[in-house]
Amino acid sequence: MTPTTLGSVSLGYQLLWNQLRQLHAVQLFVGIDDSKPVEAQHFLSALNELWSEQAPTLLLSIQSARLLGDMLANAPAGSPWIEVHESQLRDPALASRVHQAHQRGLTLIWRGDPGQRPSAALAPCFLRTMVTLSPEEALAGLRVSLRKHNGNDASPTNRVSSPVLPNQIYEAVASWVLTEHCLDEQGAWAVAGWPLEDVLHGYRQQRIQPAHRALVRLIEAIDADDSVEQIEHLLSEDPILVYRFMRYANSAALSRRTEIESVRHGLMVLGLTTLRAWLLEQLPHASSDLNLQPVRVAMVMRARLMAQLLDAGDGDDLRREVFMCGLLSQIDLLLGEALNTSLARMQLAERITSAILGHAGPYAPYLDLATALESPQTQATRVLCEAQQMNHEEVNRALLRTLAHAVHPAKGLLLV
């Protein structure tokens, strides 16, 4: 691996979710300045250095025709999955390399524009397709789902086939009803992205509660006498739970003389016995809605990434504070109110509120960069790195470390 390999690419990501609403794969967008060529073998070596067998499936969406061609020609079997867009297949040379890569055992994913499907000649080269439904196809899928829910699907006169096929990937699904149709009714392999706005719209008349699973895991961890570090980690996996805990820890009823600005500080002041009693009070109202899980995980992912972006020499307290900044940066979506209103109810460091509300202060660059990385617009991350004088290679390494440990974070990795 050349020292500058990861410094020569611009990355972004999208999360893919399975039927259990668990993280199934990561789509990594790879942009490159073609005036500074990157060799496929060097790039794969850089990925292998940071990606483990326990990490989610990695799908590469390579935005450089040159690097994509090099990957198709030289990447060995067992490499990360590689997406090939329909528009790129118009190049006969690249189409030929697709055939050769398939014969070599490389896992390829076809991707196209709304309504497109791969040609019969090339379809066998791809393990599965990554489909964006056209408006007409989305409507047809919704109609099929409605008939199934109404019990009319069995009638031959009402039977309409769904455009959603099993074991494929569906992207840009804006409706939670259509998402459930893809995953639960048609057996899609995954959906790329999540219909966050539509899922949260369903909660506009009610409060979103902490996840039942998170509460149970915390109570079990306390009963098992797990470490404070593990308790802190589990609690920080649920943004709503963190928000409520911080308010509870600072409540006037507890008569605390000092402000509590972190989960760790709150745990040390309250103690695990008090925490357990408080968790039991939350349990009867807890949520078991799996459709909220991708929303929570995406928020925690941003927080982890921000913590990773800090220099290795920064202290644990500072890293926890940056994590809190990322975790609460979208808390308004879960609370259904203005962000400044939500944050005003908490005792937070000025550095956190300045970054979230004013895009100012020492944490603002980390928040802006973590947000930009949640996108296929990879050039934006390079522009931000240059503007903030941040090392682009270290930013990419931080992203890959975060994504590689997205399912099972390494102990102490993110200090939560």
C-alpha cells in the first residue's frame, strides 16, 4: 500500500438494511481525482487493512471509470462487492471486463436509474441488482401491498404482480409502507437508505419512546455486574434514552450542585442502583417498533464517526463530548420539535450547542464533515478537509474504522 492511497480518494457512505432492520451492508462511494491515479491493488490493500471479517458487507460504488476498470481487471475473488452502473456498461471495453471479472469470481452488483433493469446478456454477471423503482413501479408495489393487507390478494381478478423481486436491493424507497413491502412481503435482500421522514411522520401525534431492547440490555448488564464502560456504551446506543437520562441526571429533584454534561459523569454521580430503578420506570412505555432502529443507528453512527475524527491524543472526556455533539445533532427529529428547544432543556457544554445550532466553535468542523460523509457527493468532503486543514487520509481512515465496527464496536473504540 502506498502511503497516499487513502489520501487520494474521497469517500462517502450509505447504509443498507435487512428485514430485521439490522445493518446488512455498507455502500462506500469512492471518488477520485483522475489526475492522481490510484491503483486498484493499493486501494484494496488499504481497505483490507481496516476492514475485518466481522464488518458488514462492503459494496464499492466507484465513481472513477479508470479505477473501476482497474478493479474489474485485477481485483481477486473475495474482494468487496463492486457496483457497476448501467451507464458505465455502454463502454464495450468495460462491459468486457465485467464478463471477465464475473468469470474470475468477483461479486458484482448492477445498479441503474429509476425503472431500469440489466440486459439479458449481462444479467448473469451480477449477483443481484440495486434497483430504484420508477413512480409507476412504486405505485404498483403499494397497490399489491394494500391488496395483501385487505385480504384481496388471493382473488385471481385482483392478483397483480409486484415489481419488487426477492433477494435484490432497493434504493431511494421514500415510503415506509413500500419499504415494508420490499423487505417483509417480497423478501428483498436489503433497502439502501431509510425512509426517515415518512417513518417519523407516523409519530407526529405521539412521543417516540426508548427502544425496549435497549432498556432490557441495560438492565441485564447492570444485573450481570458489567463494567461502567459497558453500561455507558449500551446507554449511548439510544439517542432518546441519552436525552432523557441527561435531563433526569440534571433534574432539580436530584438536588445536584454540579451540572452533569456527560453520560459517564451522570453514571458516576447517580450510581447503577438508581439507574436501574429509572430504567425500570421507562420499560412499560418502551417502543418495539423495528422501523425506528435504522434511525437510531444512523444517529449513533454519526456520533461515532465524529469521535473517531478527533486526533488520537485527545482525551477521553473530549471524545465523549464530541460523541454527544454528534448524537444530539438530530435529536429534534425524534422529539418532533425545534432543535434549539430540545437542546435548551439540557445542560450541555457551549461547544456542543455552538456546533449544532450555529455551526461554530471547535466541534463544528467535525459535525460538518461527518454530515457530508453521509452522501455520495464525495467531492464535498475533500473541499471541507481543505477548508478546515484536516488530513484527508486520516478522515478516510476514521470513516473506514467507524464503518468496519458498525455492527460490533471494538471495546473502547469509541469511548461510549
